[in-house]
Amino acid sequence: MSGAHALERAAAALQVEIAAQQAATLERYLDLLEKWNRVYNLTAIRERGRMVTHHLLDSLSVLPHLRGPRVLDVGSGAGLPGIPIAIARPALRVTLLEPNQKKSAFLTQTVGELKLANATVVAERVESWRAVERFDTIVSRAFADLGEFVASAGRLLAPQGVIAAMKGVHPFEEIERLPQGYRLLEVVRLAVPGLDAERHLVLVGAA
């Protein structure tokens, strides 16, 4: 699957509406990712079609479950899911938190080249970052353990906000180890077109 029109159709299958211009910008993002990946190894996935499914569509699948307007992508890496979110939803203010200097340099370059006025890059660790404002949604697909993610990022959550952890198989044991002061809101099973693997979004709020 490739091309902006195919991307629009695939997003619609996720019940996510994107305009033709947004689909084109998502394709330009993949162009930059491919270019930088030759030098910096930002992602192990190098085949364009798999980048569309495993990166773009996987990221867009969480959109119906986000609260706004302030979104924090913790451990953004190559900008996933934060950059696709920022492209598809310009009304959201997305902060890309990534401590690795090479990856944060890629994010800064990408935000500039794609003219994403609603995206900000912060090269800090989540444990030590002092944010000016709290976030309505804190999302990550980089954290291995749900409890660690919640413990590290929870202090940055706004009242009534949601922590959204992108997972593969249903993380029953991780959910049982949620830190005190937090509760499970919902586990959403995601069906990503072209991705033949289990995907779940774990939504956590303050207790």
C-alpha cells in the first residue's frame, strides 16, 4: 500500500478522516524517515509499504481515543505516534519528548520541513523534564512496561486526562501492576489495515 490516496482510504477504515493534503504530508514524513534512516537507523522497518502500516496507520489508529488539546508523545523516537497525530489533527498541540540527540535532531528537522506549527520537540528524559503545563493525553508506544510508563509520566497528566499506552497483545499482567493512584479506564483492541498482529491501546486515568 502506498500513495496519498491509498493512505486516505486506509485511514477511513480506521474511522479516521484525513484530507488529501494531510495524506501528502504523511507521505513526505516517510520520505524524510527513509532518508535519515540510511544514516541514523531510526527504525528497523525499511520497506515503504510496511512503514505505512506499521508506523503511519498504527499511529493514526489511536486518534479516536485521544483527548485534547495538549498531547505528549513520550519516547517519541522517530516521531511515532506524535508526528502522524500532529499532521492529522492540526488543532492538537503535540509535544515530542525524545532524549536521544540524533532522534531529536531528526524530529526538529522534520517538524521544520513539514511546517508543523502545532508540534514541539523536547530533548529530555520524561523522568527529569519539568513541563510548564500538563497534558490532556500522554501517549507512548516506546515503553516496554505499562507501570513504568505511568509512574514516569503520570505527574505530567492534567486533571481528567488520559494516559494511552500502545501495546501488542493484551498486557494483563502489566495492568495488574499499575502504580497506586491510577486506574484502568479501558483496553481498546485496534484493527490496523495491513498489520497482521494484535494491537491494543491501554487507557489509564488518575484514581
